[in-house]
Amino acid sequence: MKTVQDLVAAAKARIREIDHAELETLRAKGAPLVDVREPGEFAEGRIPGAVNIPRGVLEFEVDGHPAVNCIKDPALSHRELPVILSCRSGARSALAAAALKDLGFAEPVSLAGGFMGWTNAGQPVER
């Protein structure tokens, strides 16, 4: 039997994690930043410019599943370009990046350390 730590480690072995500097470089090139935390977490504070698509509906949102009213989020409208994923600590975003990779996204990346790492480094927060 696997633990959640095993799943996260396996996901991190399959995807690429980025640091704060690379996040800014990718965003300057137009890569969207998707925060996969729950709406309550997102409302408490987020990386400026992030869009919120909770981890629990991410795969459904990609193809406009009826569970999310058949609306495809613009942040996930391109599979061939980079998509940056972030969460609280970097675990959910690693799982999300692996899921998007399985769905054919060419370059889903996860922010190492997530929002906690971002704030601990003194980076700006939007509320």
C-alpha cells in the first residue's frame, strides 16, 4: 500500500519543480499560474495574478466537464505551453502537474515550496 507521501514523491519524480525566479520568467512569457488550493485558502492570500482551480476539480475543468458547467478555464486552454501550478507546500501542485502531464499538457510545472515558500521568501501576496 502507498502513502500520500509516496504519491507525491512519484509525482515529483515525473514533473519539473521551479523556483520563484523561474516562476517570474515563465509568467513574463505568458504562462498562467494556477493555484490548486481550496477557495478558502486562496481567499486568505495568494500569489499575485494566480487563478484558483481547486485540485479536486482540476481534471474536470480541463475539458469543461458538466460538473463545472461545461466552462473551460482560459488558464488551461493551451496544452502545448507551460502551466505553473502552486498550492500550500508544493505537494498538491506536484500531483496536479503529474495529472496534467497525463492529460497531454507539454509542460506543467510545480512551484517548489508552494505558497508557504513564496511567503517565507518575502514575496508579495495578494488578498
